[in-house]
Amino acid sequence: MRALTVEPLKANTAEVREVPDPEPGDGELLVEGLATGVCGTDREIAAGEYGWAPPGRERLVLGHESLGRVRGAPAGSGFSSGDLVVGVVRRPGPEPCGACAHGEFDMCRNGRYTERGIKELDGFGSALWTVEPGYAVKLDPRLADVGVLMEPASVVAKAWDQVEKVGGRAWFEPERVLVTGAGPIGLLAALLGVQRGLEVHVLDVATEGPKPEVTAALGARYHSSGMAEVAERVRPDIIIEATGVPSVIFEAMTGNAAYGVVCLTGVSAGGRRTPVDVGGANREIVLENDVVVGSVNANLGHYEAAAEALAAADTGWLSRLITRRLPLDRFAEALTARPDDIKVVLELA
């Protein structure tokens, strides 16, 4: 079968290769790959900056954002041939920490987890793949064209879970949320905010292209002026930060309303210094009982919450998030970001 492979930590080694068809292990599902999404992590791995091949191998099959259709399922697995599924990315390590042992492998403390398409496990960027039923999530059949958004939606579902758990430490009835960044994470975070009945604002630097229109179609307000100015005007109870831009992060930490929650989901590049008033930020956070929390990855419960959120969404709106669909042979184009991209998808069928 054909698969998109790479030699981790070596730039310019991504290529489509013929690899052996996977053999399902005991109790595993055999899945026909339909599509895989491309994100910044894939681009970092392809650039030689990140990633680990499976033990004893030089190459890794890329693709952690999955969508497939079950071709074979064992009796009693809860799945049937033809089911639309995605695979969960992360797995607990061989010696699970306390969090992993309780199914919260997204909060792994010892770093010995593995991840499909990223760390020591082949990904989903192939014509066929296998997955354990306990790490597969069934999707509504209506999501056949947009179900590849499940993995980023699971990351967002976790972020909202963290916000609500932190806010729930006392009385918490938020009214306004500001999402920074109108990529797939930001726009899906906005979707979940709208589904919660909140007044949703989205901030991004783009003034043209699909992002303002997609935001408006959701019923949210789009902003392209400075972070500090927008935060002062909106006074959000919740900020979900999805850019990773240091200056935006700092202004988010000090820009929410009193007793607010800021959830950081964007990963910043190291090596850049930004002068900040740490004392002033500390004073504001302490005196307003604010909380800043980081959030990454997702566990099975978050995937299930994401599946419910996507099933409840307008599939026409979801399809607008996918701004480029390319065949597998054009993977190099997919791995090259464009300014007007939201989500780029490689089609595997």
C-alpha cells in the first residue's frame, strides 16, 4: 500500500512509499484511510525538527489527524464494517504514570507516552491502518466529508473542559469568550463557544480571505486590530489563545475580565525574547483571581465530546474550514503553508 513516510530529524525526507499492508493484531480494527489533516506538527517533522520513528525503524508514517472507514472489525468490538472512524493519537507508555493509568494520557507526567504519526507509532497517512477498538471513535455518517477535523476538535474539547473545570472552582457564569487565532483550533474553539451559548469574538491578523467570512457565518464577531485594544473593548470572561505568538499570549494573560480564565493552546517557538512587565501581570492576575492554564492533546473522553460537537454543527460550515484538499501525491504542497489556509487535507482514497 502507499503511505506518506518521513525519516524523523532529517529534513526533506518526506515521500510517498510502498509499505507492507498492516496486519490487524488480536481484536484490532482494519481501517481504510480516507483522509489525513496537515498541521504545524507535521510540517515540523517533515522539516527535521521533531518526531521519532518506531523502535528499530528509520522511517515513520506521518499523519495524526485521521479519518477512515472500517473494513474489518472483530465480533464484540462495538464496530462494524462501513463505520466512519478516527483513531486517538496518544497512548500510555509501558510504565504508565498515575494520569495515564486513569485514562488521562493527555496529562502524562513521565513523558513515556507514544503518539500515532509523531512519536514511535506509525500515523494514519496510509491507504490502510489498524487501531485498537479502545482507541477508535465512531463518527456520525453525515461527517464523511469533514470528519478529518476530529483531532483538532478533540484538542479544543479538552481546552473547554479545562476552562470549565477551572472556572467551576467557584461560581462561574461566563458570557463572553475571545479566541485568538482563526486557524482550525481557533475556529473550532469558537464553534464550541457558540454551542455553549456564549458571545464569541475571534481575533486574527487576516483582513481578507476566508477567515472573516467563516467567523461571521458562525455568528461570531471577527476582529483584526491589536490584542490589547480588542480585549479592553470585549472584556472577555474566557480567552482561548491559539496563536502561540508571545506578545499575544502576554496580552491575553492580562486582558481578560476579573475572575477570568485564559487557556493557552498555541505552542510558541523558542529563542525569541519579548520584554514584559512581569510584576504588573502578577499583580493583575492575583488581585483578579485570574487563572492561566496550558492545554495540549486529548483523551478518549475529549474525542467523544468532539464527535458530539461536530455532529451538532452545520456540516456546510465545517466544510468551509477545509480550504485545500489535495491527493496524497501532492503532499509537498500540503506541507507548505499558505497565508489563506485554514485546514489542509490529504485525501488517501
